[in-house]
Amino acid sequence: MKSVLVTGVKGGIGTAIAQMFRQENYYVYGMDKEVEGYQTPVDRFIHFDIHQYVRDVEYRIRASETLGNLIPSLDVLVNNAAVQRLDHLENIKLDDWQETLNVNLTGPMLLSKLFLSKLEESRGSIINIGSIHHLLTKPGFLTYATSKSALVGLTKAMAVDLEGRVRVNAISPAAVDTAMLRAGFENSEDALEELKKIHPVKKIGVPEEVARLALFLASENHGFIHGANITLDGGMSSVLKDV
């Protein structure tokens, strides 16, 4: 049986990815720092704090050993966990900046490094969940946009560095209907309706669409898609606003 590890599995996209892979008979390891109210149907849930894993050497040593024992083999690593700290340049707190980079960028690099030998043995793949913000952003998203731009860069650099050993790709969605998105719009249905209108497809995405694309990338086996960043944006990156 093939196996997949999904970070940030409690979030909307993480849950959908876990469910999609489980339906396709993958053994699903789900990782998240939040444990309360956890109901996502995974085969093994792992309580794990990526921010602490990056900044705390002792925690990293212990957690690496634990993960190595819990996950004997791995076919797919989905680096999905992310934090979104919004503020303008003059108000950015260094702690928020560092946490964002730790979770959204350095964590995926370290987990890719940790599981490299197992992914190479299975000729597996790494899938990084980016964002439209790597390409198009808006005021207040400086920290988040920087981290996602760097994650796409990491994807391409790892693909070149690893050559044919492990395939590495990214998915960069635009607006996807998740709790994180709704919180950003203060759960305003009117704001969400306006958001739908500015996407050429006249709707926003749903987590299952990201999950299907992740499954496709994983299922390509020894295919030719490598170092790609696939934009899943309902046409948003083609929009030119005018008066």
C-alpha cells in the first residue's frame, strides 16, 4: 500500500487532500499542531509543531527520530501547513515574520530532507501547496506573499537539485473556500460574493479541487511533470483591471 504524509491536515485543504488520498487506498499520515476537535479520517494522526521543529534543536532531534519510527516508508509528502499573518510593512513583527517563514518555507525544506531517502526509495514525490500570492498579492500580505514566493522557488530549486531521484511540484491556488479564507473576510457572505465576481470563472475554488490536482501529481509515478508550479486560480492571473 502506498503512503502519503499531509501536513496541516486539520485545515480545509489538508482535510480534503487526506480524504482524497484515502479514497484512493493510500495509507494517510496526517500531521498538525492542533488536536482538539480532530475528525479528519486519516490512518495515523501525528501531533507536530512545524514552527517548533524549525526553531528548537532538541525538539527537532526528538521529533525526527519519532517520525522515522512512525513512518517506515513514504511515497508522497504534501507540504500543506501554512500560517498567514497579515499586516503592513511598518507594523510587521519580527516574530510573525519568522514564524511564517518557519512554517511556510523552512519546515517544508526540513521535512523534505528528513524523508528524502524514503521518498527516493519509493521513487515518490513532494507536493508543495503554494498560493496565488507568489505571483499576485495585495496590501497587508507582505509576509505571507514572500513566504509563498520562496516556496515556489524552493520547489524549482529542489527539482533541479534532486534531478530524477524524487519529483517535486507545487500547486498555487487562488481563493479557496476554507476557514482561513473566510476569516480573512470576517465571514462576510457579501464579501465572498464579490470575491467570486472578480474571478473570471465566477466562483472561488473548493478544497477538493486542490486535492484532485495533488492526487494527479502523485499518481503520475515516474512521469515528466517535475519542477512545475501549477496555478489553480479560476483565471485570476489573467485579469487586467482597468477603469
